[in-house]
Amino acid sequence: MTPPDFFIVVLSYNGLEDTRKCLTSLAPAMRPGATALLVDNGSTDGTYEAVGAEFPWCGRLRVEVNRGPAAGNNAGINAALDAGAEWILLLNNDTIVDPALLDRLREATAAHPGFDVMGPVILFMDDPTEVMSDGTQFNPAIPRGFFLRITVPLGKSHPPQITPVDVVNGACLAIKAETIRRIGLFDEAFFIYHDESDLCLRAIEAGGQPGIIDHALVWHKGSATFQVAGKKSARYYDIRNLLYLLRKHRWAPRHGRPRRVTMWVYLKYAYYWYCFEREQGFDDSAAGVIEGLHDGIAGRQGRYEPKRSRWLGPLRLAFELARRRPRQNRAGLQT
């Protein structure tokens, strides 16, 4: 049996309706030589059985215990490596795709062999004229934020043009199997959030190059007008894992930002989100920022576990005292 050139891994956890929409859109995008696999990451909503009955063309892999998206994706990646795949395409189950997705990716990989991680421009599902994600530079030289947008013009060229970036959005990320063999799987210590940033940075450090093609081929669940707030777990993992990511990559100095500046910007980033959640009235999510900062400093990893610490109170007090001073403009710190 000829190994697949593209092995598509769709990860799902208790998202049957989203998974149905994703696989329904993926079916007309499938091409000879490509394989799809649904990784059911410990779902309890009947996803595994429903996919087997409704989408017989899609393989299935059941992970009995959900150890996070990074671990779920690793299970799918290992299956792709065992199948001898050339490229592995990771796809969130809360996306829908253009029927030309594989055609454009095949064109791009053939035309741009120097890129070993790539993805398309991603649009909002609920506002499909708005870009959710295109290019990203990580830890830019300017003293603000960590994820600087690199605009990718939608030229829709054939073969696709590709823009070099630091990070490809994990909602639709294609990576060469040989690159995975060289740099390793997702780091499961992240559990969720920033694991794809780590994967892309490791690829760069190993001599590779991520890129975004000039085609919008994926729509991701969400709305351009929806302000994410009140999600404690999101704030916790973002703040904690960002510090882990920075430490792991020696404070990511490749664009010239000194370590001391990076550390200061990280503290401002955490402070911004603490203030944002407090001002929205989401005290629990603000607490998630404090816990994420605490656990990041302490080096905690993996799944969130509630804990008691004598340092949580002083950290919260320091942020509150800063917040209650005469208000200053915090615009730009969050990106």
C-alpha cells in the first residue's frame, strides 16, 4: 500500500456537532493519496461511534483518557508516522474547510520545498469576510506584546505564494513528517495553548521555516465581534504556558528583543489581562491570570490543578494596587 502524501488528523473532544460539520466539509476536499483520521480524545458524547456510522471514509482512533490537545494530536501524529505519511495536516474539529484545501497545500509544498510547516489564512466562521489568523511573528523587537501579526495578502496565486512566519495557527497546520522525526512531537507539558508555537519555534531552531499561503481555505468557529472574557482556564493556560514557552526558547531573542525587555513585557501582558477581566467583572478569570503567573514562575506544567499557596495573595495584591493607581493607557499590551 502506497503511503499517503497527506495524513489529516482531526482532533475532537465532546464536540460531535462541530465534528460532523468539519468532516462534512472535509469529504469533498479529500483526494487520492490522502488519508483522514478522527482522533477521539476521550469524548463522552458518542463521537467515536457516530463518526464510524456517518463517515466510513474517515479512520478513527480512540484515546480513552483526555490528557489535553497536545497529547491527542501526538496520538494522531504517531499514527501518521506509522503509515509512512509525507505530510501531516492537523485540523481542529471546530473548523470547516474549502474543497480545494488539499489541492492548494499540495501545490504549495511542491513549489516551496524550503518550507516544512505551513497553513492557510483562516477566517472567522461567523464572520467569513474577516481574517481570524494569518501570519505571526513571535516576540518582536518592538516593546509590546508577543504575537505580532504579519498580514498575508490574499493573492490566490497558483502555485500559492507563501509568506515566512514564526508561528502557524494550530487550527490548520501542516508539517513534514521528517521534521517531526527531527524535532519530536508536541510538548505535552503545555496541555493546551501555545503548544503549536513551541512546535514551530523548534522547527525554526532546527533549520526549518514555517509559512502561510496566500489562500483563505479554513473557517474557524467564532466571531470577529466576540470578545473573549470570563474564561478562567483560557487565561490560566495562556499566562502560564507563555512563560514556559519563553523560558524553553531562552526568551526567544531571534528578533532582537533583549531578555530583560521580554520579561518586562510578559509582566505587562499578565497585568493587562488581569485588569481586563476585573473591569469586565470576571473575578474568577482574573484569579486565573494570577494562578497562571504563579504556576509559570513555579514551573508547573500539564493539567491545571487547584492549589493553595502563600504567594497567590501577594501577587493579587500587587496587581490590585497597580490597578487602583490613576489609570494609564494599557492599549497594545495584550497582543
